[in-house]
Amino acid sequence: MKYYITTPIFYPNASPHIGTAYTTVAADAFARYHRMKGDDVYFLTGTDENAQKIVQTAEGKGLDPKAYVDGVVERFKALWDELDISNDDFIRTTEERHHKVVKEIFTKLYEQGDIYKSEYEGWYCTPCETFWTENKLIDGKCPNPDCGREVELLKEESYFFKLSKYQDDLLNYIKENPEFIQPVSRRNEMVKFIEGGLEDLCVSRTTFQWGIQVPFDPKHVVYVWLDALINYISALDYPDGELYHKFWPAEVHLMGKDIVRFHAVIWPIILIALGVPLPKLVYGHGWFLSKEGGKISKSRGNVQDSFELINRYGSDAIRYFLLREMQVGTDGTYSEDNLVDRLNSDLANDLGNFVSRSLAMIVKYRGGIIPQASEDTALEAELKTLCQEVKAQVEERLEAHDPAGALENLWRFVSRLNKYVDETAPWALAKQEGEQARLDTVLHTFAEAIRILAILSAPFMPKLPGKIVRLLGVEEGFIRWEDASRWDILEPGIQVEKGEPLFPRVDLSQYDLEQESKKTVNEINTTEKMNETIAQAPNQVEGKAPDKLVNTEAPAQEAEAEFEPIKDEISIDDFAKIDLRVAKVLAAEKVQKADKLLKLEIEVAGKPRTIVSGIAQHYAPEELVGKYVVIVANLKPVKLRGIMSEGMILAASHGTVLEVLSLDKEIAAGARVK
Ligand code: MSP
């Protein structure tokens, strides 16, 4: 089966952000899933470069538009690389291959009388690149609920496309093909819109020259939406290209709800007029909104640098968050706290913890060698039935373009696996002579379950399978969709490894979010910032193993956290650079909106200082007042949640326990500790 999927082509008038990334990540998950199923996939994305707003932005920066877009397009490509987007092609509408097809189509539509010359008089919204009639404006401004900006009165000679002529054909098509526009809410909106009557569309402009010239009347440039929509076939080399014959019509055009109207009205009418089959599905997903409620968008100034986020949390975690958070048919909320919550709970605690625990047990009880399974009990039988069910549901949800639903189902399996570990209690089996065959079955089931998780999560988190096969000591070829409900793939005797945690827990108090969210692209020097903040919060060491305390009833040996490895040797001179001092805590209070931070006023060598410390979950502020603690006195100050922190308090931490180092006997605050 062939599967052609597209994203919108994005305006390169600003760098891509997490909102723009959603469509591309979702399309990538669908494309990867179809490839794994054995379909012949073609996945297209690109950039929409002939818009008037591009010229305005470039001019505002004193740059030539082409030079400007070249730079931004590189950012898009780099972001898609970082996010492991597996597109087969990237079309830029400034490319000759696209210009050629747009010119041919414009001429054909003109010659057959579907495009005609007249005069346009009306309003234009440049940010939306949309024409509006006077009666649609709200208070004289753009009626798009996400825009509301000034519109410009245009009066110019223009070419028009006969949308009205094809209105009934389109309505009939939509009614006869209820699957064409989804979800249903968008389909209903579109039907209402078309039934309200379509006016012919102005499809050329004369007031600027950037764009594709009308071949037979070069003072006109083609309206950017007409030009842009054609990318879906120009990239396939319409009308004669091999790719076009093979892949058109598209299985799905994926996009945000804001632009469904263009894809469900203008685009199908262009295709009907050309006598070309319509795409099978136009799917409009919701938006990512900020916590405050507005759409995440550059113009609202609420975007965070996506590169920085990937750097901090890893691309699989970002992809997982985006795909899990946007529920089908609704909007999703983006905030860094949400992202970290998902990472810590779903990825570190649930998925990562299962993988670490079970591999650790194969290592501990069988020297890392996958044993031979024997008889299944009801527990394995139940697990295998659930796995089959989950696989079918993941498939069903992915076919319905609902990645969040697919992941929700997959996590039913992940949770069941953690429960299976607790129910089978391998640590108890290990102690009983007569239970060794049973232990072998359980450990073999663990290994197969890890392999299955790698397969089923591959469309969503493409880096994960590679990491898992390395831990399992097998090849990437073991990641086959059809094997996702089989439990007899891993041969006994394979050597596994415990490895590093797949998804280290993140402690948000490491980051001064308020400060950083104000920074824009390129402003943040990641490494420097992270080093400073990690140094500031020693108890939340980066890369720390996920909590092992999934089941509090598990025997102590399983519940225990691991020790962090001892760091590389340093010389006495290195150590002497660290100035440790006794300090007296004078006052302490919680830092607002930061669950983990306490602000301490301390005295050291006769002077007051402020220290922000990530210990709020272990100490009430009043417990600390009057204590003599040990601080690193010569650490470079750093701002945390807007408070300048001048040093670091020493504490010991292991697992979930944390103890601040304090002195039994009073000693002058300022005394050196060495
Ligand atoms: N250039 C047109 C599309 C032409 S397609 C022939 C365009 N470009 S855009 O850069 O504005 O990107 C719009 C798309 O980006 C949306 O339809 C959606 O897919 C995605 N998103 C932009 N912001 C988004 C969110 N905050 N949330 C989810 N998707 C978002 O329109």
C-alpha cells in the first residue's frame, strides 16, 4: 500500500517553534508507523516562501528576501534533523521545480476560463495572507480569531479564480465522502462555510514583485495560497512525474485547524478544475496553547527556543510530550512544567524504570544472559493478551490520526509491566532453589517486553529502539512491527546490559524558567547555563537514575536507589579551590511557584548572604533556622527564579532521602571546612 502524507509548508518569516513542530512530529509518527507496517511511504514537508509578509520581515531587517529565507529555512531543516523527522522531500516554493508547475496550472486554469481578469477592491490581512470582504471584518480588523490585526484596503487589477462555479461540486463531494475532512467538527464547519456561498477568489497581486509571476502577465504575482497549495503536487513533479503517478492522491494532508479552510475549499476546487483526484483526507488538529491560553506563536511572543528544549530534555522526550499532550479534536497546553511532569512520570518512572529494573535483574540473577523460558502462568498469559490488544489499539488510533490515544493505550501495557515485576517478585524467586525455572520465565518475559516496547514506541520516539537494541545486545533488525505481539524472538543466551537510565529524571528547579523563557533564539548559551544551575543544585544531579520506588512493598534490595558513580580523581590543589565554610541559617522561606526551592538568609564571616537551595521537599523552612550548615562560599552567584543565590548548601542525598550537613556543636559562622 502507498501512503503519501504532507505537512503544511511553513512560512519562514521566523524560526520554527514547538507549536509549528507539532504537525511535523505527528506526521513523522504516522509516516514511521506506515513504513514499519511495510507501506510505501512518501512524506513531504517544506517552506512557503512567496508570501508578502516574508518581504516585509526581510525588509524590516534590511535583508534581501531570498537571503533572509535561506537562513530561516536552514533553521527549519536543522530543527527537523534534531527531531528525527524522516521526510522524503523538503520543498521550497522559491525552487524552479515549483515555479514551473504553478505557472503551468495558472495558465491552464486561465485558458479554460476558470481564471479571469477583473479588479479587486477589498481588504487584505498580510499576517494571514488572506482577502476579506468588508462585512466580514470585526471592528475594521482581521476577523481571524487568532489575528485581529490591521487590514489593508486594496484596489488593484487582479485575476480571479471561479470558486463559485465549483461550489456545488465540492459540497456534493464532501457529502458523498464523509471521511474527506476530519475531525467531524471541522467537516461541519466547512460545510457551513461553503453553504454560506463562495465568492470568486482574487489570485494575483500587483503591488509587489516577490513571488511567482503570472506567465502571460508578468506585472502580476500569483496569490501566495494558490501558489503554496500546489506544492503538494509540484513536489511530485505534476503532471508527468513518476512520483506523481505513484503517490497522488495523498492519503492525508495534516495541518492545524487554522488552515483547514484553504485545504478543504480552495485546494479541492483547484483540483476539481484541473480534473485531478482529491486527497483522501484533510485532517485539522488543534493548537498548542500557552498556559495563559493563547496559541503558541511567534507573534504572541510566547515561544521558547525549540533547540534549547531539545538540548535540555532530548528529542524523544519532546516528541513524546507533543504527541501525548494534544488530545484528538481539542487543543493542547504547552508549558515546560507540563513537559517535565510527563517526562518524569511517563518516561522516567514508568517506561525507563521498567527497562532499568528488569535489565538490572537479568544482570543480577543471570549474569546478563537471557534465560530460556519454560511454562507460562496466568500472569504471562494475561500480559500477552493485553499486549495483543494494545498493539491493535495503537494501530487503530494511529490510523485515526490520534497519536495521544495510541500512546495512552501503549502506556496501559507499560503500567501492566511494572505491575508484573511486582507481582512476580523475582527477588523472592531468586532466593528459592525450586523457583529457578520460574525466574527464568519471568526474566525472559522481561527481555521480550522490552523489545516489544521498543517496537511499539518507535513511531513516536525514534531514538529509543536504537538504545534498547544496544542494551539487549541485538541488531536494529529486531525492531519489526509484525513481531510486536510475539514473545519468542529473543534467543536464550543473548547477553544484555544494564546501561544508563533511558530517561533521567529532570528537576525543574535546576532552571531559572522565568528568566530563560524571556530569552529568544540563540541567546542562551546552553552548556554554561546548565553547568551553573546544576552546580547550584547538587542534590538534583543531572543523569540521576529514575526513582526505583515504584512498588513500596518490594523488598529493600529492589527498592534501594543506586549510588552515583564516584567522579574522576582530582588533585589536592583542585580541592583547595573550593572554599567550604560554616554558615548560620538566619531565616528561611519557600520560593513562590517553585515547589522545590527554599530561600535561605545565612550569615558567614560576619556578613549576610542569600542562598536558594532545592531542598524544600525535605525541610520545612523553620526546621533550618538556627542551624549551622556547610556551604560552598566561593561559588559564582547565579539567579534562580529571579533571586541571586550566593553559594550552595551541602547536603547528602540517596534515593528519596536528603539530609543537609549540619554541625553538632556551634562553631563560628565563617569557620573554614577542609
Ligand atoms: N504557509 C501556510 C501553510 C501553507 S500550506 C499549503 C501557513 N504556515 S505557518 O507557518 O503559519 O504554519 C501553520 C501551521 O503550523 C499550522 O497549520 C499548524 O500545522 C502549525 N502550527 C503553528 N502554530 C501551532 C500551534 N501553536 N499549535 C499547533 N500547530 C501549530 O499557515
